[in-house]
Amino acid sequence: MNAAAHHLEIRGDEHALRAASGEIILLSGRNGCGKTLWLQRLANLEPLPTNIHAVIDQAPLSKQSVRMLSEQWPAIWLGQSIDEEIRFGLNQQPDQQQVSAALSRWGLHDLAAETQVTTLNRLQAIRVSLAAISMATPTLVLLDNPTDALPQHDAATLIADISDWALDSKTIVVVACNRWHDWLPATSQHWQIHSPDLLPQDRGHA
């Protein structure tokens, strides 16, 4: 778990956006406005506009401090089994009890660690991906439309689980979605995109 408090700052010419450990930041805007692009920028997959800078604890964003859950479906897996997926890329390999605890934390206690990831449905796949992300203990997690294709009940349950995990682990979560109203009960701040090249506007705290 991330024991220390962390702070994200995204600064432009006119204003700055700031988020702290445990906050869920909702990123909204019309279709095609650049929500996914902004997540990719924060994940260091795309460059930020030249006049905009992003830091965590006053240091540049790094691959070690940031993890992103893509909207891609079917999912692109790094391992063949759930166990391999959770362990992939970790500097310190967890034991089987830690893997089981991560799966239980994300509501997957009924799934065996040797289950093949290609057999998972969409909700299970998202939860396995979140379990893998949580094992990496990032400072910033970026979620791209994680609940838009889910039934309302499944979406609400997943949002509650993400909110609880963010608070417990002191992780900053930025989520972009089209069904953004679903996230309002769990949202700490709401940032709205008007143009892909402009810093999002802060619509205030929930």
C-alpha cells in the first residue's frame, strides 16, 4: 500500500489542477474531446502540450508511479493465466496468499489463480486488471471508460470498490467516462475537457 500522501499537479498558463491521495477525479467531455488522449498523456504514452506540465510530488511522471487501464476489449493480456497477469512486471513477486488476497479484494475469490484470462467476461477482466494494478502500488491510476459497457448494478458495485480501494491505498485515480453521472457519488473533483489542447476546467469538488 502507498503509506505516504501524494499530490498530482497539472499546470498550464492560466490555471492548475491538483489532486491528492485517495481522490477520484472525474474527467468528462463530449465524445471525441480528448478524454483518452489526456489519460495517455498522464501515462507518458503521448506528449503533453508544450505549455502544460504534470508532476507527482513535484517530480516528473514516471512509468513506476503511473498505471493505466485501457478501454481495449477484448483485453490485451500480458500473461496467460490470472496468476501470470497479476505477477507480470512486479519487482517483488507476491506469494500465493498475496495473490489470493488481491483477487478477493476485487471480488474474485471464486476464481482460481490458474484460470485462463481469455475465458473471463468483461467485468471479471476489469477486476483482474485492477487487481494487477493494485499489486504494483502505483501513485496514480488512470481508468479509461471502465464501466460504460457494464449493467448499472455492476457499474455501481465496481465504482464503490474502486472508491474504497483508492481511499485505503491512498492512490490518486483519474477516470474518463461517457456515463460520467454514474461516477458522481464517488467523485472528489470533476474536470471537464473543452479542447484536447487546453487544460481541463475544474468544475469543483463533489
